[in-house]
Amino acid sequence: MADHPCLRCGACCAAFRVAFHWSEAQPHKAEGVPAALATPLRLHELAMRGTDDALKPVRCVALEGSVGAGTSCRIYASRPAPCRELGAAWETGEPSPQCDRARAVHGLPPLTPADWAA
């Protein structure tokens, strides 16, 4: 896992709003997103703090490190569905337009199949 391209990236955590159903957060789900890291967004929806305000640069409060250099998620095991569902480009042999867009926001080139070569 040390060479996983996402650990050198983190662009998706600093490019998109992360909106999710309130039932994915604590206290409703004990192992869910910590309540202090989420903020109300719309009826039945929360957003990860740092991704909820279009007027400032987007950066999830759970993201640690420098985008493009080395990152990690403080709540990886309890991250919400949007984070679990956004796949890295070519990780499973398929492109990911969302991954490509997030990387472009930070001036990073798109991932290629070669990024996954052992």
C-alpha cells in the first residue's frame, strides 16, 4: 500500500464537496464520520467540513499532508460513501473522470495504467 498513487495525491479531498446522508455520521452510526468533522448542508445531508463552502479553497478537514506530495485521511476507516466510491483512475483497469478532474485542479497529470505497475 505504500506505493498507492492516492497516498501521493489527495487531490480528490481538495477539489470536491463531500456531501453524504446524515445516517453515515456519529452519533447515528457509531463508527461513522465524527460529528465534529461534518456540517449541515441540506435536508438529510451533511458535508465534510472544508468542502462545504464554495468561497474558499476546498480541502477536507480530514486530509493530512500536501496534495501531490504525500497525503492521508485521518478518518479513512470511517470515511463517507462519496469518498469510498470515488475510484482512482486505472486502479481497477477503468478510467475515472472525477479523479482526472481533481488532479487537474492541482496541476497534476492524470493517472495512467503505468502508475499501477508493480
